[in-house]
Amino acid sequence: MSGKIVVALGGNALQKQGEASAHAQQDVADETARQLVPLILAGYQLVIVHGNGPQVGNIVLHEEAINTPEVPTFPLDTCVAMRQGAIGFWLQQALIDEFSRRQMKS
């Protein structure tokens, strides 16, 4: 088979209920990679997109909790970019790790 598949991961799909830690979200990325690699092995090209709503909410709460003159908060657009980068990095690393586990070239 061949072709392209767009994989859309909502922010809620990337975070288990009540488990917002970075480690828990990385575990979800690992499981996601395990489920996506068979599509790659079948010859599909994947375009992976993701949301980040709950994750941005968490970082905004964190920002507000530490807001002091010495440690000012970041604006919302920067918080969004931070979460997008982290989620993209976790998904990339999870795929690389899964390729390695299956002895595939990345």
C-alpha cells in the first residue's frame, strides 16, 4: 500500500485524564508511536498534526503560580508555542525510539 494519511491528535488524546505530568504525556506519545509505526511499515506517509489545549491550560496555570517581578509570565502565544514544540519533540522522539526498537532506519 502507499499513500498519505493525516493523523490528527487532539490535545485531550495526548493526555490521560488526571495525568498531566510530562512523563505521563511522554508515555502517551510512546503508545501513539507504537500504533503509528505499522502504518509506516505498510508504506504510508504520515502527516501528524496535534492539538494542545489542555497542555496550554496547564502551562498558563503554572505561569500564573510563579508570576513575580523576578520571574514574569510568558504571553499566551509563547505558551502555545512552548507546548507545540514539546509535544512535537515527544512525538518525534517516540517515533525514533520505536523505529530503533523495531530495528528500522529513521
